[in-house]
Amino acid sequence: MAEREVIETDVLIVGGGPAGLAAAIRFKDLLAEHNKNAAWKLEAGVMVVEKAAEFGAHSLSGAVLDPISLKELLPDFVEKGAPVATAVTEDHVYLLTNGGRLGLPFVPPPLQNHGNYVVSLNQLVRWLASQAEARGIDAMAGFPGAEVLYDGDRVVGVRTGDKGIDKHGNRKANFEPGVDLRAKVTILAEGARGSLTKSLVGRLRLDVGRIPQAYSIGLKELWEVPKGRLSKGAVLHTMGFPLDNRTFGGGFIYGFTEDRISIGLVVGLDYRDPFLDPHGLFQRFKEHPMVRRLLEGGKMLRYGARAISEGGWYSIPRPYADGVLLVGEAAGYLNAMRLKGIHLAIKTGILAAETALDAIVAGDTSAATLAAFEDKVLGSYVKDELWRVRNFHQGFKHGLWAGLLHSGVQMVTGGRGLVDPLVPSKGYAETETLADYYGPGQTRDDFRRKKMDGALTFDRVTDVYHSGTKHDEDQPAHLHVADTNVCETRCREDYGNPCEKFCPAAVYEMVPKAGDPKDLRLQINFSNCVHCKTCDVMDPYQIITWVTPEGGGGPRYDDL
Amino acid sequence: MAVILTFAEERGGKVRRPALEVVSEARRLADALGGSVASVVVGSGVGALATELGSYGADRVHVFDDPALAAYATEAYARIVSQVVTETRPAAVLLPFTAVGKDLAPRVAARIGAGLASDCVALSVREGRLEARRPMYAGKAYATVRWEGEPQMATLRANVFPLGAPEPGRPVEVVAGSADSSARARVTATRATTAGKIELTEAQVIVSGGRGLKGPEHFHLVQELGEAFGAAVGASRAVVDAGWVDHQMQVGQTGKTVSPTLYIACGISGAIQHLAGMSSSKIIVAINKDADAPIFKVADYGIVGDAFEVLPKLTEAARAYFAGKG
């Protein structure tokens, strides 16, 4: 058994996205402030581990950024070169029908974006990473946080993933055991459905008294189009086509630069149709005349997908325990109505840094002291904002119109709406069986995948290519399916193997078995995985667990 | 007078074909520049190779012949090539983009502080300096690059540059070089895993099999077609993942990039990831049951049909053809 190296630090942050990097930057700045006036200069190391090969490579979002928290973190962010070149110039909301559209005569206040920026989260994270490195933060890309380290129920750090294990589980020539990173405070900033966060919350039962988290999947493409197709800074949101009235979600189209459009579709991961194919719906979205006109003749540059935390305030677990804090979307800090989470990720990162420094100075990083994080959140605009939209997603349980009605009432009642709290979404459990949704006699063979034209619409494998995703293929699959027998028998019968449909990267495939081609077995093309976590959320039997693959693998979301 | 220096990779007592392609290209560029071509060959018992290098266009060959240099070893070879560069001050240094070239070129470049353009597929002369064309993003785009400073270093993709017609008996000056052949790492043994098989990245003809063959028990159809053509055999990621063949045979974005004269794709759908590894093949033939398979968009010749029917017929026809040629 190889000896694992142990590295000690003061603050360990897992996840180099906006929340994690904001926490790192803020901690160092507060430390410098503290040391200016302190009698004893405190030295404290900050380490950020990130599974991607480069910071930002796994970060993508629409995105429209509310700069409120970025201004707090780095007041001179514009002068320092933050990638915020595109101010929002116009806001539109449309209800799309099969061939037409209805423009909303007014944009609801939460969707008004004056003062905000159209950004690429990938670019923003890259810039934040450079700010972090300038402050002497150990920013370690290519290191996945594989396992939380405990001493009883206290979190003492994180173990990084082993490197160099072949697909049969044996060590290759380049084997290196993961490192045990031990820290006084560990901050989990993994983003939606973080793998460490999921197991930690479960083990320490931080979700007692909360409703289950709800999720959506966001799919996005970056397009290059002739200048003038869409004004730089134009922000378009759509409802309706291609989603039916019972499926949560909507489209977004942003004029990112003069010749680049960010376009995507969000689909709630509590749909009923077991054959629903989010990627297919996204491709259909582009065929709507309004959308086609914008993209025609253009070139698709990049593709990506990611799960989004939609549950809102009531689904956020207790965000602290002995030695650990949860920030950003990993905890669920996202405003589903405004479609914005980046500013809350940054703000909770800032508050976590403040809490961590106080705890380290006091020499006490127990839950009792770290609880101050929750107090800070409660006293900040994070609570104010999220409280007002606490029932947003849940309002859509009975369809689009009910959802809009609930949302309207919520807006004028500070979030209380008609019922508070509304019945939570059942997420994966909303998926109906083939028999219930389609009628008896429906089988998986009745599934028809939309044909793509390769110019406006693309099949998943082509889109995966444009996500820059690569993994070392000689490693164990990082998608752990507890019992593939279920896939071959019950799931095939009852649901028709929805994993083949909801994965936006064609990872899961039921293929004929060698012996009898009528028998199917699950094939996991893990190297296509774009780390979106949808499978972990959506499989009807909850037997899929996403774990970190070997560090450095995954997408390259340049400019997404 | 401008000198273009090439590295003549040797294996088994012969100069490897990609290295000869480099000499041919160096000769073409030197003629355009009004310069000369020099080569450096390193190994044991390699003195005789100078003549062959001369026949492909080298004017002068630096020979480093030493039993201690028999097996390729990074440190010693890098030191020697750097030494030759420092002594002869060439305008450009070209190496083949082979496993050895990929290992040696960056180290030489770092030692001498030269810029290195790797995996070039075309070179030209503009205003007395070189320009190179190289693929980026797995062949989705091509960049034209120029160098700043001297020397201009590049590695050249195999099977892309034409081999010039050799001129036997062409005069060549041989310079015996001596250098420190010590190294901190020593090759103790070399084990070839694909003994006898044609190296995929250098093969002129490749026959590849994909998922359309349904099972490992049918892959022999591809291998037999390969044998009939005297071709190397490749595979798509799907069949490597399924364990039918070894990863060494994988062609594609995460496998090998090949550019043979003829690429025959059997039962391969042609996803971009596969195309990224073979789209620069000169002639592509595709056999697939699905008329809409993306491979037909890049194929020069396509057969829409069942591989199980087509392959045996094609193999028979190929055997007859090559037998008839004697």
C-alpha cells in the first residue's frame, strides 16, 4: 500500500468556480487586512483544488451576471481586466409557439437586467483564478476532490483522486496515490450536485427538515454568426416551444459579442415523459423560426451542459458542520426566477471566507463557530433575494400556467404566494413509467431520436466533440451503477432506460449482448462525460453515483 | 549560405522513412533558399547511412557512431543534436514527428532556445524564411506559423511530405562527430509489442473496423482485408472500448492520427471524433449499411452495404488483383 502524502493547509476549497475562487480571494484579502493591525501576524495557507485541467474548463453558464458581489470582492474589477465587456442593452421575454412567438409587453422586474453583464463564466473563472494566483493561493488544477476525510463527524480535509489506475483497477506505470489534504476549514464549492457535498450532507444529515433539492439541466452552445444578427448585449428569454405546458424550463439567447451568440435551453429535471431527451429539445428549440433566423449560416463553436440547483431556499441544507462550510450552487444558493447564481456563489464565498478567518483566528473551527456563516447569509441579500423566490420552482408543479400564476402572486407577496411552502417537486420520481405516460404496450423500441442536420442541429456525439471533452480512456468508469441488472430488466421494462435519453453526452447506451442480441446490457461511454451530473439526479432507481474521474479529464468550455 | 539541418532517425540499421521524407523536404526548401542540406545521424554502426541520406538530398552528414549510442536515449541524443546546431548554425532544423522526434525536438529546442512548430503538414519559403502549416484542435483548423529568431525548428508529420526520387551516388560529405555520449538514464532493454505489424501512423494503407462489425468474432474480416492490401489494421474507439482489439489500434481524437494514402473504414459511422484521426487520408473508402452515416460525407468512395457481405468480396478482389500483378 503506497504511503499517501499528507499536505496541511489552513483553508481547503474544493471547486475552482466562482464560489470557491471568491472564497480564496476574499480570505487572503481579509488576512492581509487582519495582519495590518494585528500584533501577531497570522500566516494562513489557502488551497483550491479543481478537477479540470485548467481553471474555467468545467465552468459554463448562460450567463447574465449581476455584478453586485463581484464589486464587493474586487471593487476595481473593471480596471483589473475582468471579462465584462458586454453590458446588457435590452431585455425581451417571449412565449414561443410551434411557429410563432408572443412578446411579453413588459419584462417582469426579476428578469430585468439593466446594470448587468452578459458574460462567459469560463472567462470569468479564468480571470478570477489569475486574481487568486496573484495572491499566492495554491490553485491546483487537475486535482479532483475524491473523498472527504473525517475524524468522527468532523471534517478534517479531502483526499484527492488516485492517478494512473487502468480500466481493470490495476495500477499503471504512472500510478500516483491521491494526496490527503488536511485543513482547519474545508469549503465545498463543487457546484450543483457536488459529489462530495452529496455524500457529506447524507452522512451528517444536514438536510433534515429541508425539502429535497430540485434540479434542471442547462444545455448551451456558443455560435458565431454574421455581425448584426443580434445586438451585443441583447438578452432574450423564452417559454413554451419546444417544452410542453407540463415541463419546466425555457430558452435563453444572449448577444455575447457582435458576432457571437450564447444560446441554450433549461429543462426541469422533474419531467414526466420517460422518453424526454433534453439535448433533442435543445436542438428543436433552434429550429423555431425566430431562433433559426438568428443562427442560420453561422457556426457552432462550443457545447456544454450542466445541472442547475433549482430547489430554492427551503432545499438548502445546513451549510456548516465541524470543519466544513458549503457555498454556491453546491449548497443550492441560486435564484431560479432571476436565472442567476453566479452573484450568490461569489457572495457566499465571501461570507465563508469571513467566517473561516474568524474561526481560524479564534482557534475554533467547530460547527458552533462556523454557524456564523449561516447567520451572515441570513443577514445578507442572499437571504433577501432567495426568500422572495422560495416557492418559485415548486409553483410549476402543475404546469406553466399554474407556475406563472403562482409566480405572479409570489412576486407581490414577498414570496409567500398562494401557499407557503408549496409542495416540493419530486424530481426523478416525477418520471412516469412507459405504461402510465404512453399507455400499455409502449416499449423502449418506440423511442425515436430526432434527426439532426449537422448545420443547425447536431447529434450528441458531435456536440460532445465541440465540448472539448477528453478523458484518459484507460481508467475505471467514473459513473458507478450499483446494479446493472436493474438496467437490463426492470428499467428497460418500466421506463425504457431513460439514461439513454437524459444524458446530454451519449454516455449511456443499451447495446445488444454478445450471446443473445435480444438481451441488452448497459454500456458506459464514460469518456464522453461532460460532468453535468444529470444522471446522478435523474435515474429513476437512484443507483447511479457520479464520482470524480482522473484529474484533468472532462470538457474544455472555452468561452462558454 | 543557409543550411537546413535534419535529424535522420535510424532504426534497425536503416533510416526510417519519415526521416527520409524530412530530408526530401529539406532539399526542396534548401533549393528554394539557395542553401544546403545537412543531416545528423546518431547510433551504432550508422556510418553507412550517410550514402542513403546523400541520395535523398543531404550535402553533408554528421555521423555520431558509438556503441554507447546504439539505443535512442533522450539526454545523449539531445546533447549531440544541440551540439551540431551550435557548431553549424543552421537556418532551420527539421525532425520527423515520430515517437523519437516528439521526444527529441522539444528538448533540443529548449536547449538552444529555438521556437518549435510541431506536427507540420506543409512548409514553404517566404521572403527568405520558412512558413509552416500545422493542424490545431484535432484538425478542425490549420494555422500558418512563422518563426522569430534562429534556428527555425519544426517536426514534420509522417506520410505527408513526398519522398523525392533518390539519386544514388550523389556526392555527400561525411563528417565524423564526437561527443559526450554519457547519459544519466540508460536503455536496458527494448520490447516491441507489435512485432511485425505495420506501424499505423506510417502505413500507406489502413483498413479500420468499427462497431458495425457487431462482435469481436467478425473482426477477422477487417484483418483479412488488411492482409490482402498489405495494410495496417486500425479500429474505432467503440471496438477498443468493447475490448475487441488493443488501444494501440485506435484511430481518432483520443487514439492515433493517421494520414495514409488509402483509408478503408468498415462499419464505422464516422463520428467527428474518429474523423479527427483520419480525415487527412488521401483517399477514403467507406463501407456501411447506413446510407446516412456521416462517414460518407468525407469518403471519396462509399459502399452502402452490409460489411459481412462486402468485406469478403473486397478481400477476394484485392487478392486477385495483387496476385495478378505478380
